[in-house]
Amino acid sequence: MNTPAMSSPKGRLFLVPAPLDFMCDTQAPLPQVMPEGSLLIAAQLSHWVCENAKSTRALLKRIAVVHPLACVLQDQRIVELPLQVHKKGDHAAGLDTSGLLAPALQGHDMGLVSEAGMPAVADPGSSLVRAAHDAGVEVIPLVGPCSLLLALAASGLNGQQFAFQGYLPQDAAQRAQRIQSLEKHALKTGETQIFIETPYRNQALLTALLGSLQDNTRLCLAADVSLAKMKIHSLKVADWKKKGQVPDKHSPVVFAFGP
Amino acid sequence: MNTPAMSSPKGRLFLVPAPLDFMCDTQAPLPQVMPEGSLLIAAQLSHWVCENAKSTRALLKRIAVVHPLACVLQDQRIVELPLQVHKKGDHAAGLDTSGLLAPALQGHDMGLVSEAGMPAVADPGSSLVRAAHDAGVEVIPLVGPCSLLLALAASGLNGQQFAFQGYLPQDAAQRAQRIQSLEKHALKTGETQIFIETPYRNQALLTALLGSLQDNTRLCLAADVSLAKMKIHSLKVADWKKKGQVPDKHSPVVFAFGP
């Protein structure tokens, strides 16, 4: 995987992680959170499938600071995943994204990238990865930041059994019911429950969690993971009620709870 | 998080990922899979809690090639997590590991490290992380490789909802029952099921999966993730039966399936 030379006539699909600071005013140099190995490979690619073309160009500009790109920004082929994939999720949308693999079938290595973190994890892209396997295109994930994983490790919750639930329902009654059902499952099995929320609803979700969870359940809020302003708090619900801090409405937060 | 200067009288607990090649004869340089930011911080630490002291010393020797260590290997304080934590899992063991945090309470930054990958994820250590939160010791996860996450991203399975199940039962009847119950849940909810096995049982687990799963279910085997010899195959069960490759009995494999 380390050499850019092609061993088969087909190109490969590299999963290129992106730093988690794409919304921030100040950004640390990429080597802070991206291995040299990942940056070198990303710099050699010039065919991209992405969540958002603008943020992909911004990422390429940051990579160019560290390593010269294979070609200038204007010549990079950057194609966005179809909108349906974003809205419904890759497999629920039932879309065929195999057409996006044309460059790989013509022998070009390609990169899949999302706005932040690992593509195809809590982000669109898995339909393209699936199409790559089906087309015999080798899939190579590169190491980089992933907020879910960093949050789980830092939560003090069970990391030997866990589930990522995506977003909880927005309707208050449905959300409370879902929280209680997940908590029941977590207390029975020991499985850590992980989920995310749109930042401006962080506060509402925390209120809902404190209103629904049992006092003895441990709740972790991991905000701005991997950034300089990162804050990770893991407390029992009873202690959150006493001294918990309200998450910022602009910060991406990973929520997790369990026994 | 970037500066080694202490902002409080307490030290911090850094979660230091390790490369996934600790069992390999040939090892790539650490910058291949570890960000400069993580390596710089790890090099500055001299108090460690770990899964295995020998592999921690081996990791420190590899870090020393890239950055000078805070002190020579002989002076590094390396303490292993208690054996019960390994055997039963951190929270099932019900152990109090807070005593291991003594250096942090005295003002020393500490590192938690496992043999491979992210500590406290599919590996021991979460009881120490929990104790750190309870003692007011700041917990800072560093970016690095994690086989579960890389395998999930590269599987083409649903990355917006997934569960890590740890190990499946060894008893054949119980294992078949568990596989079928997980598949039923996966097909109903769309949740990807992820699990691991001891390498010498890879072949037996694959046989059990092919014997229990439905032909239309997609099964991914991700072997030697992040290494040069990495092999990731994602096929429907019917295709595994026709052309699937038997995993090597020495390779760590992440298994995943879903609709």
C-alpha cells in the first residue's frame, strides 16, 4: 500500500480522512492529526469523490503546504456524491454510485473524502466503497482522525462493546422513548451507546438526556474532539445535573452513555 | 492540547495509539500511521499505564527513532493494567484502577497505551480513563490507527449505524445462534455488526459465518489492516462461498456483516 506504483491495470480507492477543524477559524497544521503516510498518498491523487467539493479543495490546499500535489487545484477532478446519499444515507437511498468509479476502472487511483473525519463512517460514501468491491477496485483506508472513535476511547465507557446510533429523533416524545429504550439495552448488555447531534441542538439533547436517563448512568460529552479547544466530560447523570457544563451551540459534540 | 506546559497542578492522561504491526517481522516507520502531533506528545511522556510492558518499551524505541524521549528507556515508569482487566473486561472486573493515576495526581502527564491500536477500544484501559474523569484528570485522546474503524470504513457496509460485538461464543451451537440473532437484528435495523477473533480461529469463524448467514448478506473480512499486506474483501455470502479467500491463521482480522 505504500508505493504509488500500480500493481494492476485498475486504480485503487483510497479512503482519505480529513481533520475535524473544517469549520474553525484557526486550523492546526495537518501533520498534527494526519500521519505522513496518509498525507503523502493524498498528495499523489488527482481524482476525488467527496461529500463537498469546496471543503475538498480547502483540504487539498492544506495538503499542498506539506507535500506538492500531483497536479494544480484547477486540474484536480472533484465529483460530489449525489444529494440523495447525504439525505437518506448510502444504502437506504438505494443509489448506484458505481459510475463515479470510472477513473479507477481507467487506471487512476482515486480518493474518497468527507468534510471531516473518516469517509463512510458517520458520513456518506459507503455506497461508493461497496461499488468498488463489486468492481474489483482495491479499497485502502488511510489513518486519520475520527471523532466517534476518539470520543469513545476518552469516555471511560465500555470500549469492548458499543453501538453508534447516528442521530436520535427530533420529536421530543419519540426522542425520550428512544433514549430510554437505548438505556435499557445498555444497562442489560453493557453496550455503550454513541450518537451525534447538529451543534445548535446540543443543549436540547443534553436536557432531554438528563430528563430521561437514570441518575446512575454515565454520560460523556466529547466536544471539539482533536482540536485545541477539545472538552471531554464523563460524569454520572446525577453529577451532570449538579455540575455539568452546557455544550457550545457551535461545537460538534459526540454523545455517549452506558452503565 | 498541543503544548506540553501544564495549565493545572494535575497531569493529564493521554491515550496513545500504537501501530497495528507489533506482531510483524517488518515494521514500517511510525510516521506512516501516526501523526507527528501524536508522536511529539508521546515522546514527552515518561509515565505509562499499558496492556503489556514489553510492547510498550518496543513502541518507545520506535518513537525514539523519530523524536528524542523525555528520558531513557530504563527511567520510563511503565505499569501494566491488572490481569483481571484483561480477562474480564474493564468494567465487568469491577476493579478500582485509580491508584495507577498517582503520577497524574502528582503533576505528571501520563500515557495509556495498548499493544496495538487505540487504547480502551476493543482493548483494556477504560477503567483507568473512567478513574481519570472521576479524579479530575484531563483525558486527551491522540489520533492514530484503529483496526475496527478502518475496517468499517473500507467494508462498504452501513457506517451510519454499527455495533462492535467483541468476540463471538466459541461453542459452535452458541456461536451459530449468536450469528443468526445478530443477522436478524442487522437485516431489521440496517446496523452493521462488527466483531473480532483470535487469528488461529479465523478459518473456523469464517466457516461458521458461511454456514449461518443468508446468501444475500454482505460479509467483510479486513485482514492486516494498515499494514503493507492488508487485504480487505467484502462480498455477499453467496459469493464468499464461490470465491472467498481463507484468512491467514496468523493475521488479525476484523469481521463485519450487514444487509
